[in-house]
Amino acid sequence: MNRQTKLLTLLVSTLAVSSVTVGTVLAQVKLTSQSKVSINGIGPIQVGMTVSQAAQAGSIRLVKSPGQNNSCYYVNPQGEPQEVGFMVTDGTISRVDVRKNSRITTLSGAKIGDTEARIKSLYSGQIQVTPHKYVQNGHYLTFIPKDGSNYRVVFETNGKRVTQFRSGKLPEVEFVEGCS
């Protein structure tokens, strides 16, 4: 092989590896059902982002739910992931709601369908239990971080298992009825 052929082969190989790497990085940034919920967001979407910033960060289209006011409303991903909503207050994302989607987990692995005992063991010593406002024998299991931050994860249960959960900043994350 002559020198030019070797150089061309090296250049093509480098470009191929670079495009695979860029594709992998972009795939990791997109919001999916494999994205993990943290106390201040889900995957690439963080509390404090505008709707436009969140859509760009998650490589998704966010659609406003009908019939809501402009001071507090929800936007939802068009398509996947299903059953995820973002509360918007004062023009920015303030919380993430996960409903009926047992594929989405927290960073610690908690998900819809988990038992109350599992949630308590995953977040040992950091769960505050309060009665559910509407579900008889149900509870709110609130994860309170040790660092004293203004963020929480709230798991709603039927008294036995998690039925939905949300994460975000105070006070919005504790609004029982969302924007109502």
C-alpha cells in the first residue's frame, strides 16, 4: 500500500468512528422511556429550563395540554415517552410527573408498581410518609435529600404499591392536584 492509500484509509476510519461516537452521544441525550428521573428532572431535561430549552435538550416536541391557563400548565412529549408530563410555572419546568409508565425509573431504580417497603429501603431514612388526600389507605412517600436542597421525589401509593410519582422543586412538587 502506498502512502496516500494508507492516509486515506486512516482518514475514512477516523470519520467513521467519529460519526458513530457523535450518534451515540446524541442518542444518550434524547428523552426516552429509559431516561432516569432525578430530584430535579428526567434525563437531559432539568427543572428551571424553559419549554423551548427542554424540547431542545430532550430532542423532542413538547405540546401544551388543552384547557390550561398560562401561569401553571403541563406540556407532554409528542410520542415517546408516554405518560410523562412537565409542569410549567413562571415560564419554566418546575416538576416532572410519571403516570402509568412502569418502564421509567428513578436514578435509584424506583418505579410504578414498586411496594412501599421497596421505596423505603431504596431511600433508607429519607422517606417521609403522609396520608394520601384522595386514596383511602394510600400514602405520599416523599424522598427528602440530606443536602437540604429544595427538590423532592414524591411517590403516590394505594397503600401497598406506587401508582405514580413526580420530582421537582418546592412548592410545586407537593401540589396534590397539579395545576388545579
